[in-house]
Amino acid sequence: MEGMSGPYFIRGSVSLPEAELMWRFSRSSGPGGQHVNTSDSQVELRFDLARTEALPPVWKERALRRLAGRLVDGVVSVRASEHRSQWRNREAAAVRLAALLAEASAPPPKPRKPTRIPRGINERRLREKKQRADTKRGRSGRDWG
């Protein structure tokens, strides 16, 4: 794996440990060149989220909870086959996995603090509404006659 553009950072200084990444290669479907039927360009990257020590415990618990539907025995897997070269598919899979873990381990958003509409704005809205109603009422043809 030397020469890869890693390490792949999840957030801050936390990165995917190269030793815990499991790579699998297979033949990719779709367009290719002369060696399309002989090269294994599709990449499947697996990461054992349940057993890793690379993530802080809080992040790990959050990610396990949020990715529960995607996990198989605590392992999350990502596939990449959009490129013709195995090298670029490896890069794409690793970046995708890092992004997935970053999103899954992110802290929940702060709760929204409700704000009050200032009284002046509300009064102006009601005044303009009344003015508009008077304008429309003045258009009715019941007084012509």
C-alpha cells in the first residue's frame, strides 16, 4: 500500500488506521479497455467498526448507532467501481469510507433556540394586512348602482 495518498482523516487528527482496512478486489462491470476481463478494478473496502481502537469511544458508539443498518457483524463496507483503474477506485473507496465515518460520528446539531418576533414587526404586518383588506373591499361593486 505504499504510495497511497493516505492517511485518510476522519475529523481533526483521527485517521483511518491502515492496518485495520481490509481490501478486496474483483472484476468491475461496465466499460473498460482491452484488459477489462482480466483486471480486478472493483474495490471493496471493509472496516471493523465494532472492534477498532482508532476512534474515541464516544465517536465509535455514535457511529455504531447511526450505521446500524449498514453494518454486518460490526463491519462497514464501501464499494467503488466508477473508475477503470484499481488505483483510483481504492482512493475513491477510502475517501468515501472516511466521509461516511465522519458523518456518522459527528456530534448531534445544537437544539434550535426559539426566537420571538418583535412586537413592532408583528404590528406592521397586521397594519399592512388591514390596509390591503380595505383596498380590496373598496373594489367591490356593491355601491355602484
